[in-house]
Amino acid sequence: MKRVKLIRILLFLTLFLPLFGSAQEEESAEVFLEEYTDEFQEYFFEALKQKGIENYDKAINALLKCKEMDPDSPVIDHELAKTYRLNNQLGVAQEFALEALRKQPGNLWYLGTYLELVGSRSLDLDVLKRQLPFESSQLKENLAGLLVEKGKFDMASRLLKQLDKSEIKTRLEAKIADSLARQDNITTPEPVDGEEEEVNPYQKAVYRLQDLLEKAEFGKLEAESTEALEAYPLQPFFYYSRGAALNGLGQYKSAEEYLLMGLDFIANDEELMNKIYKELATTYRGMGDPGKANMYLSRIKNGS
């Protein structure tokens, strides 16, 4: 029972703490959790549970109860957007995604969800300017980065021209130039004077875990993915890595927990989603549930 409560608290903190400023971040977890009633928490975790077993109508009803108790929470709006999307109610999902984003314009995950609902083919910068809270410079930086990821280089360049000079702007402009050069089969110059391109700690952790995955060193993978999750609790790749490690160690029930949490954090990474589906199939085969294993295998999209 204590283990279930701990998992709930960790998931709760993972979802909610990044939404507050430095003053609140200094508060203890206990004080933070006291801001939400037991009834609110029960409905919230019930929603996550029902979503995990694909009872989307029940998940939505539980989330709507949460919204009645805290109508100003962008987290609940975002969860409603994701759950309505899974329930194929895309119009309502888009409304809640936009509501979450208007409440917290600088949240990258909310923006990613909204763009996924809009659809890449429908992206238009002028339309986005009318819909989104464009007075937020953080939103514009996030949007430029996501547009670059989607290969919308012209739109991203137009948006970057509206931003003040910054490290992020410089990096994105360089990434656009590099991508366009690659498209034209033009190689970019190598670093001079023996300098190597600096790898940030997050990317370094990703490279390390990928290497351990390829070598099937599951003990090290489990330990190092745990450390990575402590540093980056919102990154779905690290949930996938730990789930794969636990599968490799035969700890299928624990693997299931982390892989399902990883799915919940994915915004727009189809390749990673397919990898998690494959691992979940392995998990359920190990648990003696071929029906669920086949269900997740059927979700894998072509090309992965």
C-alpha cells in the first residue's frame, strides 16, 4: 500500500511541481500536496488509472470532477486535452489544450500537445498568432524550436526574426542553416583547432543509455536510467530506458509502470512511442498476457 502511495506522490509531483515558480519550489512536498484535497487527488489518480486501461470516458469524467474543484489548473486542462484526443474527440481536445496554454504560455509540453492536435499540415503562422498568447517570448521561442523539429524551416525563420538576440535564437538559426545545407547536400565545416562540439548533460545521458540498450547491459541500464529520471523526470525516453531495463531483468510488473508513464509524457515522438509499444508487448508476454501484447504490437505504425 505504501508503495502505491509513493508512486502516486512521485507522479503527482512530476506533473505539478514544474508548473510553479522558484518561491513555491522551495516549499516541501508535504506542504505542496496539502494544497489539494484527498478527494481531488483520488479523482486525479483515478483518471490516470482509467486512461492507462483505455477507459477514456471514465478518465474524462474523473478529470472533469477535478476541474470543478480547481477550474484554474492548466494541468487538468492539459490532461483533459490528451484524454479527449485518445477518445477521438479532437475538437474538444484542442479547446482544452488551448486553455492550458493560455494559462501557462511558456509550457513546452502544452504547446507540443496543441500543435499535435492542430496537425502539421494545418500549421500557419498567422493563424497561430491569432490563437496563441503571442505576447509571451517564451512561447515564441518554444514554438520556433518545435517548428524546426517538424521541418517547418520557413515558418521558424519568420518567427525567429521577431525575437531578440539570444543563445536559443542563435542555436535555432544555426540548426536551420545546417538542415537546409544537408538538404542541398552541402557539408557543414568541421570544428576548427581540434575543438569538439559540446554535448549537454541531457544528450550525454541519452547517448549513454542508448549504448547500454544496444549492449543489453540491463543492470547498468536500470541504475543509470534511474539517475537520469531523477534529473529529468519529464523525459519519456528515460521512462522507456528503465522499462526496457526492467524487462531485461524479468521485472515485468515494474516495467509496465514505467513504460505506461513514459507514454503519458510523449508529446510528438512517434518513433519513441513505437519503441515503448514494442517493450510493452515484451512486458505482457512476460506476464503471460498475449492479448495485451498483441494489442500494443498492433499500435505500432509502419516504418518503425
